Amino acid sequence: MGLRVWQAPARKRAALFKTYAAYMAEIVPQDDPAESAAYFDSYWQEPGRRIPYLFGEEHAQGFAFVQALEDPDLDFEMAEFCVYPAFRGQGLGTAALRLIFADHSGRWEASVLHTNAMGNGFWPKALSRLGVAELRYRDDDVARDYRFSVA
């Protein structure tokens, strides 16, 4: 069985929140992951606008939260993206992005917090490997925002 991407069903929300909380503790250790529970829950309350994906081979090996935007300059935002620690460094994240982008062509943004060491190593390499168009980035005190297009 190959890599696949699927929408996380509501019945898996509680289990996914535990993984999400661990991910948040990794990238923003000073914050309480419970404080973002309303944000997390919104992915099951706004279908079509917010899409909670899981990806993996036989079982979930990561998640991606995609938002469809109503912005004149952007179509989608990668709000969260996590390859579970046991599966990192194997090309899984780039392969999952390829599948997600195939279903959502357009103009994208992905913001990576400066505190997210793994993400800061991953995103430039993955976007280069995927050959996205119009890649540019902007830094502020909190994050690096990548903007790009996928066909």
C-alpha cells in the first residue's frame, strides 16, 4: 500500500488532538496546547473551508491542516503540518505535500515559526524538491512566511 492522504473524521478528533498537542508543545513549548483547542475544533465545524488531513501508508504518520482562503492574493494556507517523529527524515512529508497540492492547485502560504527547528529545515527543501512556482518568503519576529504557487 502506498502513501495516501485522507480527511480526518470527527470520530478521530480526540486522538488527533493528543498528537496535535504534542506537536504544539514541540514548536511552541511555552504555550499551553489546550489554549488552541477552539482553533483545532474549527476544522470539523467549517467543512470545505478548513480541511483536517491525515497522511500515511497503513495508518496515520502525520497530519496537515489546510485552510481555503477568501483572499485576493492567496487561495490556501497550510495552517499546520506535522510528520510524526518516528517517520521524519524519510521523504514522507514531501510526498504528502505533493498529494495535497495535487488536490489544491493555486496560490499558497505556509508560515513556519522560528521556534520550529524541524519545520525550518523541512520547508525550503520540500518546496525546492516539489518545484513550486513563484516562491518567495518574508521574515518577521515570529515566523518565516513562504508564498508560492502550485499547478
